[in-house]
Amino acid sequence: MRRAREADLDVVALTDHDTVAGLPAARAALPEGIALIDGMELSCRIGENSLHLLAYQFDSLDPELAAETARIRDDRVYRARAMVDKLRELGADVTWDDVTTIAGDAVVGRPHIARALANAGVVPAPADAFCADWIGENGRAHVGKYAPAPERAIELVRAAGGVTVLAHPRSPGYEVPDEVIARLGAVGLAGLEVFHPDHDYPERARLTALANDLGLVATGGSDDHGDLTGYQLGRETTAPEALERLLGRGQR
């Protein structure tokens, strides 16, 4: 929240992966003049491909949504432990205690394992861990995970009064075909994250046109993961009129 103030933002959304545990602390630390939007980034899957779905303005106490995210988090812990075991078999000097110390109160995920690998000198930097040699998709130490279909996630968020946005649909490893985006739009997807650090200007133009064709709201987000992404909060934003349109599609 301090960095949101330093970035001169007037609205910020906290979208941790598969958890809302950080929201009370975020509200308590919210500077005057900044509005906080309750959010979450849901891990979804289509076949063997991962897909991330941003959820906003939902009831964080909704029992069905809470049960689904608990299932995702439980599996993330199992998956992370299995990856650490594989890494040790491959000779990487990384322990489960190393990873959980880095994660702290957060849900354990691959970024924490990547940081542990960098701390141990296995890779030069956390980003270098996401490769075929280590924990990249289909890498030597990669382990699959449970994740709901995006249609199911959209249904749950809408039932909880919120809206969903497809996150970074052209990020490497998370590319989502246009026909899948159209299918999700037909079942209640509200927005498409167009303005993202991974999207170059030609891609943004193509995604903007697609969003307009499908009646989706074109949004922007920094996808800030702290030191893993270089503290880029505020680098990309959503236009005020787009935010108003997006939140107007919710039920809360």
C-alpha cells in the first residue's frame, strides 16, 4: 500500500494467487485517497495449459468460492513439496524450510521455489528457474497441479457477486487462443487484460480489437510480484472509464 501511494495511484487491487488472506492487512495499511478493490488471481486450467483469471469485487466469504480456493491452495502445497523433492534429486541444495521461509504467510508457489534456487546459487536470478532444466512448464522438476476450468471459476465468482478478467492472455506460457477467449466471454467473462508488461504495442492493438468485438472491458495491470518482477506497481493501469464499466457488471 505504501508503494501504491508512491506510484500516485488512486485505486489499487490486491490480487494474490488463490487467496484473500492479505486483504485485511491491505485495508489496514490503505493510505488516505486510495481506494482498495478486493481481488484474487485464480489458477485455472484448460487441458494441460494454465490460465489465470482475475476476480474483483466478490464476496470474499462466499462459501463455494472459498472451498474451491482452499482446494487449489492445498494442492499447491502438495505440488511445491513434490517439486522441492525433485530438485533435491537433481542435486539442487534447496529445502522445504528454505521455500516456506521465503513464502512467509503467502500460499507457496513456484516464485518462492525460484527464489530459493537463486539464493542457493543454482540459478543466477529467480526468473532463470523457469526453464526446462528446473521448474518451467514441463521442466525436469515441474509438477502438475489441480486447477478448475475457467468456466467453473467464472461461475463461482459471478455467484459471489464479482467480475472476472482474463489475465495476461499473451504472456509466454499462458497464451490463450482467441476462440477460447470468445467462449469464455459467452459464459460471463467481463474483461480482458490488454495493458500488461508482457504485451507489446502490436499485441495490445490486437487484444483491444478483440475485446471490442466481444464486448469485453479492456483492462490493465502491473502484475507486480515485488522483487521478482522489479517492483513495477503502477507501470500499467486501467482507464477510469474502463474500471467503472467493469465494476458495473458485478452484483455487489
